[in-house]
Amino acid sequence: MARTYLMQPLGPCKFAILLYCVFVSVTQAHPLFLNTTLSDELHPQCTDSNDWMNGGFFNPNHCLDALGKLEHTDLKLYKSRDIEFLAPGAKSRTNLDTVRLPRRYTSESCTIIIAMLSTITEHFLPGQVRQADEYGNTDRSKFSYLWSIAAWLDGTCVSKASMLGWCATGTHSNIGVFVVGTKSKVNTIISSGLLLGNTNRSANWNVNAS
């Protein structure tokens, strides 16, 4: 049976991500990350379910590389700007800049996904407490914050436990941040997003992974 860990309480989570952000800031000159913390309302979860793995294999270094692709694409572009994230077909409800989800950042065996939870109808998310139709199609967040969550999942689920994981976030917890195996069922289900981090970027939201 697959193990599923609910990473709660999140005091250590806050501390871990702060250390990670300080490390990145010192080594790569990103002072933006020094002010990034995680809310105590977040409940990241780690899992070794076969639905999340590549037949039981993934390389932790690939997850770190995928995190770097998120950093050097959307995080570099949007930084800590407030963004309204939209599901496919959803209409904006604010005057903020908008980004349509899902977004994927892949490095070989590991993929980071940012997706609206309203679009995920199958029940493969450990700890999920709402049905897909109970999530909204829009929500607010910042790429700096989404990067921090992905970094925490990489540092805790991947590096320490050799597992993968996810976390709901956003003003109304309608956004999911996932670290998954590239050839996994989970990645296949959430497969219509723009693949970022490649040399040739496209504005087409339905670019297929190569």
C-alpha cells in the first residue's frame, strides 16, 4: 500500500523554506526569495503512490532541475506580482494580470505542475477534501509563492523521503502545485498545459511535451 504523509503542523515547513530561500538568495543573488514564507493554512502532502511515480523510479536531481525551469521562466517573468490564475475557458474576475493553467516544468523523469484543482476530476490526490466541482475556476497567487511551495515539496518530499507530493494554495485554495513523475498517471491526466523550460517556447497553451 502506498504511504501518504500529511505534512502537518507546518512550523518546520516555514523554517525549511526560509532556509532554502536564504540559500538560493546567497548563492544565486535572488533577494526576492528572502521574504517568502508559507502559510500555516497550507497542508502539503507526500506520497509514493504508483499513480505519481514512473513505475517506481524518478531522479531527485531532475526535480531540482524542473524547479530551476520554473524559476527561469515564469518566476523570472512575473516575480512577486499578484496574478489571477484561470482554468481553461474561465473568465477573469479581476483587473490583475492573468495566467491560464495548467503549466508544466519538466526535466526528464520529474515534472512540476501548477493546475486549477477544478479541472482534476479523478480522486488520486492524497488528503483531498473537496470534489472537483467544489473548487473555483479562478484564484489569486504569486509565482514567487508557488515556487516556494514547489521548493518545499522538493526539499521535503523528494530529497528527504524519496517521495513526490502536492499542495493546494491560492487565496481560496483553488490552485494545486504538484511534483510528479513525468511518465506517471497523474502527469498524463494533467497533460494539456504549456511545457516550459525548453529552448523553443510557444504561446500555444496546448503544446505537447516532446
